[in-house]
Amino acid sequence: MHFNFGFTTVQVLWTLTFAAQLVLLVVLMGRDRARHFPWFTASITLVALRLLTSRLLFGRLPQLTMSAIFIALADLVAIVGLLVLVELARSAFGGLRRRTFIVGTVALAAVGATVLALWGPWPAWKTLTADSYLGVLRLMQLVAQKGELLLGVLTVQLGLLIVVFGRRFKAGWRSHTQQIVIGLSTVAIAQLAVQGIWQIIALTAVPHSREEYERILGLRDKLLNANNVVYIAVLVWWIACLWIDERGAAAADEAPSEIPAETAMEASEAALADEPPPAAE
């Protein structure tokens, strides 16, 4: 018996990704995680919006208009991603001295800037400064591409620091901060690996026929699909981890509700006896 499955791999991965993002947003808001990680919640919302926009607007708008929308969203995703790293760093190393925190931030930024300068080609300055609509789009696209690369490098560095030193501060293994940064680092490593592999293929592969050219494009599609599978797995990881409370969080939430009741009872009894309320032990 032959089953005719009417969906492509791209459509299946798109559906699973968007559904997982919606479930993650429900967990973030329903379990009150969005209050602790507002920028992370905003980044997931923005990525889901970009994914939905690509599905709804692709092929329905002029090519130039659609490119402008997607490039602007990519720039915004990169900016919010940097704010997510700041949020996680402050959550993990909040007890660190200000001077040490600044020195560490500068060191991470220096490594990221070095990788940014050496990885990949840079367009000619005249192309970026062209006084035209296309020149502005090229500049915005460059910011999106290099911003995504810088974000990936910084994410991997911050992930290593939190995994190694987070237990000494506020980001142990079962903390939501470390669980989020582990997922972000996994996504960043996968994206950097795909970019590096594709850059090597683009520089070395010289197709001599249409079949070889299509084979190279098919390899690119497989790399992108593998990257999407990694992202879906990370979304499932976040859903599971953020649904579970951190160690000691439940006890901390219940403790304040018990102590005031006893204190109020003692105070009322003391008031009836015209005696001052006893001091809290």
C-alpha cells in the first residue's frame, strides 16, 4: 500500500517549529517565567512572528518590499538577542563585582569582534554607502548577517562561562538561567557549524553541470533542515525545563503565606489583651 504524504519536509519542520514556539510562549506566561526573563520571552515572540510572516507574505508582495520586511525583522531579532544575553548574564552573575563584570563583558566582546572581522567576506564600502534604497537594504542585510554571527559567538562564550562557573553564583544546573543558555548555545553551535560548512562548500565546490549544481543546493537544504531539527529539539528542551520549578522555588513561594498568618493571630490576641504584640522570632 502506498501512502501519499502531501507535505514537504520544509512544511513539516515549519509546522513543528511554530507549534513548539507557541507552546513555549504559553509555558513562559502561564508559569510566570516571562516576568523573570522578559527579553527571552520577547525574542521567542519575535522569532515566531518572523516565521509566521515568512509563511503569510512569501510570494504575495513585491520582492523588494518583502526583502525589506524580512531584513528589518532580522535586524530586530539580532538586537533583542543581544539583550537576552545581557539579561542572562545579569541573572547568572548578579553577585559579581561591577569591575569584574565589565572586564568579562569587554573580553567576550573582543573575542566576538575578532571572529566577526575574520569570518566571511565584507562588501565594498562604496556598496554600503550608496545613496539609494538598495544601498540601505544592503547595509541592513550586512548588519543582520554580522549581528547573527556576533550573537552566536557571544552566546557560545556566555554558555561556557555559565556552565563552568554558574554553580558558584546563581545559575546552577537546575536553574532556568543555565537551562536557557544551554539551549541558546546549542542553537548557536548548530548555526555556526552550518555557516562554516556551507562557506567551505561555496569556496571549494565548482559545479560543471546542472546536476552538480542541484546536488550542491540539495546539500544546502539538508544542512538547513538539520539546523531546524536542532532548534525544534531545543524548543522542546525549554518547554520541559521551564515548566518545572527551580529547586527551592516552591518552598520559597509557600513560606511567606504561612508566617504572616501566625503573626497576625498573635497580634490580634495581644490586642485583645491590651498587650503589645510579641516580637517575631
